[in-house]
Amino acid sequence: MSFWNKKRVFITGHTGFKGSWLAFWLHKLKANLTGYALDPPSHHTLFQKLELANCIADLRGDITDLQNLEDAITRSAPEVIIHLAAQPLVRESYRNPVTTFSTNVLGTVNVLEIARKVNSLRCVLVITSDKSYENIEQKHAYTESDRLGGRDPYSASKGCAELVTRAYTASYFSTQRQHLVGVATARAGNIIGGGDWAEDRLIPDAMRAFASDEVLKIRSPTSTRPWQHVLDPLAGYLLLCERMWDDPEKLSGGWNFGPENHGIVTVETVANLLAQCYERNARWEPTNFENELYEANLLNLDISKAKTQLGWTPKWPLEKAVAKTVDWYRHLQEGENMVPFTSDQIDEFEQTMTGC
């Protein structure tokens, strides 16, 4: 992965869970990295545990603030933009739909509007979601050519971000340029890994409950999701950017980065694995929420395109992904410095990859 050495990379949403993992990995790969995001929600964040403010250009701002964002991108003169900034929670999108649509749709418009004016740019990657597909609630693995949609504000906003990216690519990035710019979207599944403290997510809810010797309450134990460790899709994002650099016309478009079939299981299955790994009387039970809001029951991604065209495959099976996640939280609870610990997890993951 020597490709990233000294590459100028601009990441939006670098203070979030996935953004912090990506920023930390790119720093290890010696990229010249600039991050743009809101302040983390509290002092208890992965961004701070990894001490990222000390090793990258850490800029703060709202993705919907066009002028501030343009100033940040223009100053950094990026060669690669990876856009992760988002309102990422389904249930929060019901509570605050305007913020969700503004952040996820207009934020994407702003990034692409600025990007089309950046002469140094070689590729743009917009991170969306497996929920951007129109879910037909069948055992159907969604391919990149399936219809986009979304019944809840979050899913719809991610479908809109896909359409925005498609329109900008066709209108601006494949024409009127001295050199082509690769523009792609990436749709991953349910991401797990150390350092996620968001509400209404299984892993952080489980770690909070187990650490307090409380029973984990689960809303939809029979819902099926594509589960994967955060390093697997991030490896796909990095590989896609590398390949787009040399072949932007062929590799632009939508891409799925999900687990193998054995990672597509119910919430109940993952909860059992979490409890087994955590031990210490860890346990869970189903619970009923009043006025339950719609969430998809079945989600499944077809990853054959990434396998055949990029040579990407997920590396950590579900059992290992869960074990590595629980191990991260347990070491944090024991007071360990998470910078070297996280670095070691990435090193171990890289050993499973070819061409590094």
C-alpha cells in the first residue's frame, strides 16, 4: 500500500467512527492528510483515543457550510477526496429529517461542487450505505445496478446522495477536464469495530451494557444484516481509490463492499457472539419499543463486482470481527493506550492482504 505515501488526501467526517479508523490508517501509510468535520460529540471518542489531532491537519466545520468547506479544500489542494461526513443513524433521521437530508444530500452536493473546480484532483469517493437500495424485503443480494430508494429519511437521503453523485459525474467529471477524475460511491453493510459509541447501534449499546453488568436490550433480534469489521470496507475504499487513479473512466460508479455470506446473519446471532466473547455474565434480551419505526428486516449485498474487478475480498470472518471488536473495548476498559493497540490491529489485518 505504498501508493498512499505523500498523497494529498482530504477526508470529510474524520472525527466519526469510520472516519477516525480511516484517518489513522492513512496516517500510518504516510498520506498527507487533511480532515474536515464537526467537533466529536463528547470527550469519549475514537478520534481522541487515537490522538489524531496531533498527526493530521484537523479542520472543523459543517459540511453544509459551502464557503468554509471550499476554503478548506482549496487550501489543501487534494489529489483524493473521501467523503464520509453524514448523519448516519436511521432512528435519528426520524427525529431530525431536515438535518439528515441537509447533511447527507446537500453536504454531498457541496463536496462535489467544490471538487469539480480542484485541478489537482484525481479521484473522489462518496461513502453512502447499503440502505440506499430500494429494499424489497426478500432474500435478495443487492447489486450495484439495483434500484435506489429508501422508506426512512436516512435511507432516502443516502439514495439521494447516490443520485447526486451520478449526476455530477456525468455532467462535470467525465467532460470539460484536462484529465478525467474518477468518482465512485461505496455501499457497505453494518460496520463493527472498536471505538464506536453511537446510540442505537448494537455494538456500542452492548459494550455499555456489559461493562455496567446490565442486560443488553435488543429491538429486532431476527433482523438480518451484513456484518463486517470496519477494516474490511476501508480496505476496499483504499483499493478502489488506487485503481481509479489509473483508470478513472472504467472504475467510476457504485460499488458494494460487504461480507461473505457467513457474515449475513441476524442481530440475535451477533448478540450471542458478543456475549460469548465478552463473558463476565454478559447477556441480552429482546425488548418491545412503543411506536416502533420502520427499519428494514433483510439486507444483503452482492460483492461480486468488487471481487472480480478490483480483486478485493473481505478478510476477517464474522467470528473474528466480533472478537477483535470486543478485544478493543476490553483493552480500553483496562486503561490501555489505544494508539499502539489499534495500530497492531491494522498491522494484523494488513498481513491478510496481498500487494501491501
